[in-house]
Amino acid sequence: MANTYDLTTDAGKVRLLLNDVADPWVFTDDEIAAFLGMEDGVVKRAAALAIQTNGSNELLASKVLTSQDVSTHGESISAQMLEHAR
């Protein structure tokens, strides 16, 4: 099933709020539908749950990587995502 980004739908609005708007997708359409279902169709709550889930996943894969003077800090990214979800 192809993932979609259509701002006329609640799923599209969830994608907009969590910045999952193009390939490579963070979540499938089915996962976005599940977030909406778990949050009784409330777009902002579904987006917050998706951001929280993504932040938790980032924390689980938390790494500090440095390559050619470029660094990524998974724990910091996770903290920022979880704060955004709140």
C-alpha cells in the first residue's frame, strides 16, 4: 500500500504536524490510522502520539555519531521530539 499525504484528510494533517510529508516515510498510512484510532480521531493528539513514538524510537536507537566533522546526537533529538509532543 502506498503512503499518502493529502491535507484534506485527518491522516494528512497528522503527517503535516509530525513532518512526515515525503518518502522516506516515518510511518505507514496504517500506522497513522492507528494513532488516530487510539486518540479518538483527534488530529493533534494523534500527531503528538506519533511524535512521542518517534522520539522514543530515536532514544532506543540513541547514538552519538561523528563522521567527517558532522555529529548526530540521538538522545538530544529524542528529548526535543518528546518535548514537542508534550
